[in-house]
Amino acid sequence: MDTTHCAVDGWVDAIPVPGPRGTVAFDLVVRPADDAPDTIVTCTSGDPRITDELLNGIQPGDLLRATGTLVQPPAPGEPARLTVDALEVLDTALVPVLREMVLDRYGDYVVIFDADTDAVPVFTAHGTWVGLADNPDTIATLIDIHERVNGGEA
């Protein structure tokens, strides 16, 4: 197999998952400089610092620089594999991923339910902050007030 030590910049494709013996696995979507299609690079790491960061601080959409040993795929169409020994966050995703929360739609509005609190954040579907409803029963009132103040535009 062909291996090389390199740095790869890419976006995290899904929430990193724990693997066997304290490892973590995740996929990076790499966009080549030319007009070639995006490439998926499957990454793993057993470094405790990197594993902790990936499992607790990284989310889909984050732009990372992963440095390590790249193993070319054994067959065409399979992803390349990178064993990561250094990780740098270059940019974070615009909207955090909700791991223990639920999103729901109210027409042109989005609300976030969290089992740990009664308060419910409310946004427009375009991401504009509307406000914090004290509890689920007050969501409709908050949306109604927002529409009256803003002329019904979500």
C-alpha cells in the first residue's frame, strides 16, 4: 500500500464516532483546488487529546486540518484513510449540531426543544433570532408577537 505523511483540509461530514480501544473515526469532505469532485477521506485517531476534541468539540460542518499518515485506497472508489496525529480547527460550522435536542417547525419558524430546560429558543426558518419562549405553551404567543412587530414576515 502507498502511504504518505500529509495535511488534509476538509469539512466534517458527520458527528465523529468512538471506535475500539479509545479511537475515534470521522469522515472529511475534501474539495480539490481544481474542478474535480469532492473526495471523502476516512480518518481515525487514537491520540487521547484528539479523540476528546473530536467527541466533545467537533461537529458536522467544521473545517479541520488533519495531519497524519494517508493510506491510498486499496481499490478505486473506496475512500482514502488518514491516521490523524495532529488536528487543527480552521473554522466552525454556522449552526451547532443538536445532539440531545429536537428541532421542530412552526410554519416559517424553528424551535429547539431541550429535555434539560423548559425554555424554548425560537428562530425564523432563515435563522433570525425571534426570542426565548418560557415554555412550550408560550411559543405561539412569541411567534404571534414577532409577526405583529415585523409585519408577518418570518
